[in-house]
Amino acid sequence: MARYTVKEVARLSGVSVRALHLLGGLRAPGGLRAENPWAGRPRTSLLLGDALINRWLILPALAALCALAGASAGPGGVVTPWAPANVSSDQFESHGAFDPMNRDFYFVRSKPDFTGWRILVSQCGATGYAPPRPAAFAGDGVEADPVFDRAGGRLYFISTRSTDGVRKKDLDIWYVERDRRGSWGTPIRMPAPVNSPGEEWFPRPGPDGWLYFGSDRPGGLGKTDIWRARREGGGRWTIDNAGPGINTAGDEYESLPSRDGKSMIVMASDGLYESRRQGDRWGPKAKLGPPVTVSGTEIGAAASPSGCSVLFSRATGTPRSGEFFLWRRGRTEAWPPACPAGRRPP
């Protein structure tokens, strides 16, 4: 095991030495060696936001600092528009996901009335984001809610694409994986009981091994609830409701668990909330008021590895329809990933 001083962590993370003295020294299990299955050789990952960031070294410190700030100051922080050229348009942009392998940006673009969802990707090039194009795995239905696993080898999304030649009417959870060359393979529909005869939305893997998602399936506490699924031995899936701390008689349809599993951002019909873990259950969620929830249309949250920055979307009306916004939770960090690499992030 490698041990790091507070000064070394500060240098690698960008967090001040003074702030890190709250946490003391940190250990990184296994040192800084990480395996990239597509490059075929081990490499060292040091930079915050890099595809193979060593989460054992930096992220526990940043997550703890953000948790302290959130607990003491409520929503707070600063919210600003995030509107890169070629991403922002007069259509509705939402549900962003940064590719850990190459800094490309996957997102949903829909009509101004938030219909006709399609997953697009803007490649990160030498001059910034390129004009977006349909994702390589795009199907024939409406598709949305992309999210990568931590290494970038798997992407979850929802779709009404045809299966066995039959066009689907309800949204189901799918995933697609990269091959050894980094190319996307054939998308795979998640089995029942993860998918149901109803609608599923916003699949998000948690650090506890559960896949969190929204659904209007029967048996919940309200109209739509947050559920979670985990694969057990023998390929059997366990499905569990996220509980009354998260779900109400109304609509909760998107959830974003933090990387340390201690908190969760929940998107409901009237904006964003946050819940904290209390033992083996989720505590009562609290509304993230201004400057985060302003209109009640806030959706599609994505968080930086530290959890100190959150990207979400909000309906803005004409002429821009729906746009991305960036919430800084008390500190500035190098996220979203700079595009091109080396450019100072907003």
C-alpha cells in the first residue's frame, strides 16, 4: 500500500492543504496502478477527471469536504449556465454524460416541448466539441438517459427500440459495452424483473452494487417511484423499492447516488431533492431550493467524481428551450472535463 501526505493529495486534487488538514493522511489501496482493458497495458492515473482516476486517493477527501459543506449550508453554492458551442441549441438539451475514455460528451436532445428524445454525442476535438451526431448504438425508438460506468466500458440508457422485430411502446433499460478496440457492441435489453410492462427511466449504478432507476410499475408508494435492482447468484435479480425516505404518493423518477453511497440526488415532479443514507435505508429527502431548483423543471443530474459539481438541465423557455446548468457546491474544480484538454473549465 502507498501512503500519501496531505501536500501530495493537495497537489493531485487541487484541494487546499488547509482544507485537507480536516482529513489527515489518506491511503490508496494498491497504489496508483490501474488497468485499462482497451489499451492492453497498465498505466498510472493521476489527473482529476482523467478516464482512470484513482478514486481511492482523491475522491474520499473531496466527497467528505462536499458533504461537510452541504450539511452546514444547505444547497448554497453557485449555479451558472453551461452552454458549449455545438452542444447548446434552440432545442432541449439534457441528461449529459462525459465519456471517461476520451472526453466525448453524450447527451439527450429533444424538441422544445421535451418530446422526441435522441442520444447524441459530441466528440471532443482540438477546437472543442464537434457538431453532435447520433450515438453509434442508436436504435429506431426514442432513447435517453445515458450514463457510463466508472471505467467507461459500459453505458446504460433507456429506449423504445424494436425487439424481435416488434416496435416497443414503453421505455426499457438497455446497456451497451465496448470491445477491446473501444468500439460499441450490440445493445442488450435488461431482463425482467428489472424491466417491467411499465416505463423505466434513468438507470444509475450505485457503489453498493445496486442499479437505481425510476419506474411506474405497480407496487410502489406513489405514481412513479425510485427502485433498485441487483443481480444475485445464479443470475437471479432482486428488485427493491428505495423506500419512503425517497418516494412519496407523487412522482419521483430519477435518482443519482453519490460515489461514496452516502447521499442521493432525486429528481421529482417539482425539481431536485437530496437524501442522505441513514444506516441501511435512505433518510427523508430535502428540497434543493434556489439557486438549484428554481422552476421545478430541473432534471437529468450528473455529478463530478468528487460530487462537488453537478450538471443538470432546466427548461428556460424561448429562445433556448432547455439548457444545461452547472452547480458548484462550495468549491471550484476541474470539472466538467476540459475540451479540448488543457482548456480551463468554466
